[in-house]
Amino acid sequence: MIIRSLVSTDFTAAAALWESAGLTRPWNSPSDDLQRALEGPTSTILGGFDHQTLLGTVMTGHDGHRGWGTKTPTFAC
């Protein structure tokens, strides 16, 4: 597994992962939350990748209202 900060090209996969985990809300765009967290001076979002597949995320810092940690349902921690 490779762990690295997410970049804008990872947003679709991260949003899909968060959606599958039940973490998104209709009034908060996951893309906006990702962007806000990545642009913040004290936050980032780390992703765990198996080759090009995003397996999980961890938000460090603050996106404006919460922090999330998620993993794919098929990935055992």
C-alpha cells in the first residue's frame, strides 16, 4: 500500500468511497470538502492506494466541520 496526500484527480474516487460509506450529505459537496481540506494551511487528506485503487482516506486537520476516516468495505485493516 502506498499512502500519499490526495490530489484533485483523486476527488472522484474519494467522493465515491465516502458515498459508499454513508458519509456524504446532500447539502455538503464532497468535492468542496476535499478542496477546502487540501487548501487549508493545517489540513490534508491522505489516501491509501493499492496501485491506482483508492482503498481508504484519512482527513487530518479540518475541512470546516468534521474529519473523516474511511476504507473500502473489502479492505481489511
